[in-house]
Amino acid sequence: MIIKKSFLKDVLTLSIFFFSFFNSVSLFISLILLFSLFFDKEIGAIKILNLITFRTVINPGLAVDLSNFEIIKWIAILSASCYLVFSFFKLDNLQRRELTPVLIFIFLFYFYTIISSFIFSSLPTVALFKISSYIIPFFAIIVGIYLTREKIDWMQWLFKVFFLVGFLSVFLIPLPIGYLRNSVGFQGILNHPNLFGIVMVLFFSLTITKYTNKRFQKKIYFYLLEFSIIILIFLSKSRTSFLSVIIILILFFILDSKKNMLYKYLIFLLLLLIFLTYIIMDPTPLESLQSFLYKGQENGNIFFSREQQAAGIIGNFMKNPFFGTGFGVPVTNFRSFAFSFDAVVEPGNLIFAVLSYGGIFGLIFFFMYMLKIIHFNLKNLRKQIYLPLAAILISMGEMVFFSTNNIGVWLYMLIAIYMFYPIENN
């Protein structure tokens, strides 16, 4: 039996990762050892970004917190990102011409946000750091995936990461540690039920994409996996995740070319009939669904928990509707160039966030580069659309799109995979 070198590397990497769980000393050693992945050049740099992301969002009941090593963490993120950005110059002329139009649109958004934040933000230094901490890793992931896509199957690699999250989480379903955050929503091995839910949505979209690209040997594996993911999402009690997966499912139902329209309509009517019959005979499932959506709000307003958050963001937008009030920073009564990690805002919604951060012009620049990304692989849109769609949908309720400090890197991975896969069709 021949053991592949890549398998040994993955085992070693996972060993370093799990070694970081024990205490602060093992965490420090693991973070230092993580830099050894640079020996794998661009592939290693991408893995560093993904492993830092994974380690950041681990359930605190399972592993020591990473917050005491923020400086090392950010050194790892920025060094890996800068390495990948400069790898752009390893591309040949043809590859540069193909990729440059997308990168230019991303840079325009970056340049505009820097200028508007410097002029209008209360905390311009913090705003500059936050937009850079988003754009540089995003730029880096796109360049890195494009450069290494023929050396490693990133779709399969990320699938394994998400599968590991789901698989290990299953063992925590009967245990209190799986509900550590609020004792109600299931968070699995991650640090929040909502986060676990949206990661499962990303997993769901990646699984569908593998299926549409004929990457499952047997359909039964696909159906069982998707059903299991939906159960995990429901256990998380994350409304954003639940609604996102419904939208993705409906789109998959419409676009899946393997079934003719008559067959689709028959399945839809059959499922609807079963659902209605079940509700009429036993109203308990409907009550459970209402409780899930309302999250215990007695006033029956599904958006109650978001109203105050949205009001604050809309208020910031109205203060400067055209240019915004600075990227990812609160509006204060004073202007300071001091830097702090504590300047936090919770925009809650991607569109509201962009409007608040950069105003109407910022939203225009954002849409421009997102449309350019979608257009990059338009010929495979039918098979791949679930990847960028999932990244957008989850950010409508849990705004992680700009957060490299959270799971932003996984969203950028999905977007890059959408752009460059399947390789043979590019």
C-alpha cells in the first residue's frame, strides 16, 4: 500500500491543528508551526488562511481561546495574504489578462472605500485596517486559487473541511457542550449556533455544486448528505441558515437539468400534499416551525431581534447617504486616528452594511465587482451559482462577508471556486 505524500501532509497539518486545543502553550506552538506551511508556497498560504479561520471559530468548550494571540493570528493572516497577492506576478501574460479585469474592479472598491473612510469616518485608521483586512485576503484567495487550481482540487479540499465540521459536530448532539452558547441552538464544534448554521449552508451549497459537476459516484450519498445537513441546520435554530437553504433548494430544483419539468412539478405537488396533510393531522410541526422562526418572540414579529440593529445602521446611512460613514466602524462624536480592535459594529445585513460603510456610491462599486465575478464564469453559472449565492444569502442575516476575523475566508474560497471550476471548461 502506497501512502500519498499529500495525505501525510494533511495528517501532519491536522495534528498541529488539534494540538492547539489543549492549552495556551500548545496553541502558541501550533501557531508558530503553522508558518511551516509556507514551504508549500501558495498552497500552504491558502491552507494557513483556512486553518486560522477554522481555529478562530472553534467551540470554546473544546479548545483554548485564540484571543490571547491576536497579534500572531493577524501576522499569519496578513503574511499569507501578502504572499499570495505577490504571487500574481508568477502568472504568465495570458493568465494576467484573464484575471486582471476582475481584480481591477475589486481594487476600485478598495480605493474608493479608503478615500471615503479617510474623509468621512470618525475612526479612519481603524476603517483603513478593516477594509484592508477584507480586500487583501479576498484578493489573495482569488489569485491563490487561480494559480494553484491545477495542483490541488480546492473544491474537494474545502468539502473535506466542512464535512469534518459536520461529522465531528454530530457526536455533540446529545451533549451539553454542543449547546454551550445558549443551551437552545446547536453549535456543534463551532462557537455559536448561528455560525454553525451558516457554515452548514456553505457546506450544503458546495455539496450541490459537487453533484451538478458529477462529482458523486452514487446519488444516494448526495441525498443522504444533504438531508443530514438540513437536520443540522434546523438544530442550530438559525433562521438565516434555514431560509438560505430553502432558497438554494428551490433554485436547485428549478435549475437541475437532470429532471424534466413534468417530473419536477409532480415531485413538488407530492411534497406539498404530504406537508399539508401532515399539518392538518398534527399541528405540532407548524407550531415548532413558528417557534423556530420567531425565536420565542411573543409579539410574533420574525424580525424583532433585528429591528434595533437595522435602525442603527439606517441611521448611520442617513447621516451621509452618498459616501457613508467609514468601513466597519461606529459613528462617534469625535474624530480619532488611534487604532483599536475594540471598535466593533454589527451591521447584520450585507446591503445595509455596504450602504452604511460607503453610501450609495460604495454600493455601486460593490455591485460592479460582484457582477464582474459572476460574469467571469458565466458559462458554468447554472452549475456553480450556489456558491456565490450561499455567500451572499448568509450575509443577509449574519454579516460575515467582510470579516476575515470570522469565516470570511471560507466565503472567498467559495467565490474563487465558482470562478475557476471546473478547470477543463475554463
